[in-house]
Amino acid sequence: MTNKRIYIAYTGGTIGMKPSERGFIPEPGYFSEQIKKLPELAYPDMPEVTMHEYDTLLDSSNITPDDWYSIASDIESKYQQYDGFIVLHGTDTMAYTASALSFMLKNLSKPVIVTGSQIPWSQMRTDARDNLITSIFLASSYPIPEVTLYFHNRLYRGNRARKTDASGFHAFESPNFPELIKVGSRISVNQSFLLENSNQPLQINRIKESQVVVLTLFPGFSAETLEAVLNSGVRGVVLMTYGMGNAPCNDSKFLHLLAAANHAGIIIVNCTQCLRGGVDMTSYETGHELLNAGVISGFDMTPEATLTKLSYLISSGRSNNEIKQAMQTSLRGELTRV
């Protein structure tokens, strides 16, 4: 392990925050100094670690596509020098960032692990130490060629993970896909679920301000609300529907607006509101009507993966037909077609 090198991109988040009169806030320099003192890094099984603290430390609620590009560009610039990468990030939007990076980092052949903590390093009961140390060990010991998310003894595919607990240590789950690694007294790897290593050079793709919105249906959702959203200049809509992908079929204006939007080039992806399971628009009349209106299936993708994937594809300049085809194809292991 002595010849392995791991690069840590410290972007901000709870993990490095300190208490203040305004609540927990990031303090420049504090966490980087704490890492230098970490005795576990001197263990024989640990790699050489380089930590880069970003100039502006972010609460993850403030993350933007420009920040995703900065992280991806940072990884690209260090790619040949290091064997694996850790992105320290706040938990609130961690699943969005892990999903976005999975699409932005094309032909990845080295591990990129996104992690953080629910309680800051500065506090006695922090979960930060275990999440960070284990992420470093996994990144240097297991050549997993994809973007993953590590939290509380589980390594998940990044674009399959969701934050499901606001305060608990087991804050993330992968509802529709098994964990890649389970960490306990032994480390168990689901080898058959890993993506294949790419022999092509790393390529990064930018996600621009996407003009994509997530629209959640609810009983009484009005066609006028849908019309206002569709007329706002959006290029894509992630439509969060009921159950297996169902929406009202007795509102002709609602369905007409969807069909007209599809004809006008707005891409509408059907994503279930349910935590587990996926979309099947052939099972019920309510789903069939969406299919007839030109809405495409998001299958079992998470809302985070659906949003970032659609944003990535729109940003790539592909035609609408190419985008629709790619949205229904697994690009980085983000969906399962049944």
C-alpha cells in the first residue's frame, strides 16, 4: 500500500465545520490541520494522502453545476498522479453531486468516493472519522472504476444513492440496487455488480445551467400550474408521478399540455415518487396516457440521477431523439430496465 496515492478534494460540508453563534459553519484551514494529525494515516495499510482544501468551502445546500465542474476538473488535473479520489461534501446534496459526477467523468478507471458526515469532526460523537478513514482505505485497496458514495459502513453506486434520513448515521440508501461494498469486521464486495474498467482516456463533460425542473404531482395538481412551468423556458421536466408512473388521465388539458410540450421539444421523464421500484407505463390506463403524450420512462432511476442525467444530456448538445434514447439506456449503471 506504500506506493498508493489518494487525493482528497475538500469542498466543504458538515464534516469540517465548527460551532459558532450562527450554528455550524466551515472554518478555513481547520479541518486540513486536523487531517495532518490523524494517526491512522501512519498505519502500514494506509496510502499516501494529499488533501486540497477549496478556497471557498460550501455548505452543500449552495452547490451549483459550476461547482460540479470545478470538482470534475480538479479530479481530471490530478488523474495521472493519484490512484483514487475522495470528495468531501455536505450530505444534503451529496446524492446529486455523486450522480452528476458519475455522468461528467466519462471513461473512469479509478475510484472516486464521495463522503462526509452527519456530525462535524470537531464534535465528540462524530461519524466523520470512520467515514473518512474507511473511504481512504477503500479508495486505495479496491480498484472500483466508478463514482461511489460511502456512508456508515456501505459503499453505494453514486447515481443509485439517496439521502433517506435527515439526522441518523445511516443517512443514505440505495433503494433499487445492492450496495457495492459492506464494511464490518470483514469487508464484503459485490464484485458482480461493479462497472467494467474503461481503457479509454478520462473525459469530463460539463453540466450547464440545465433548464430542467422536477415537478411533483399531488391530488388536485392543476393544469394551469403545469402550463406555467412548461412556458417558463424549461428544456426538460422530471415528472414525479404516483406508484408505477401514473398521473391523472381524466384531465384533458393536463394531457394536452404534455403532448404539446413534447412536440415543442421539451423532454419529459416519468419518475416514481416511491422510494423503491420503478416506472412501468404499460400497467395502468393512467400510465398509458402519459406514454401516448410522449412522456418517456425513467424506469428505476432516482430523482437525483434523473435530474443530473437529463441535465448532462441536454448540456451535451445532442438531438432530442438522442437524448430520449440515452435517458432510457444505462450509461453509468444508473438504471435497470425490466
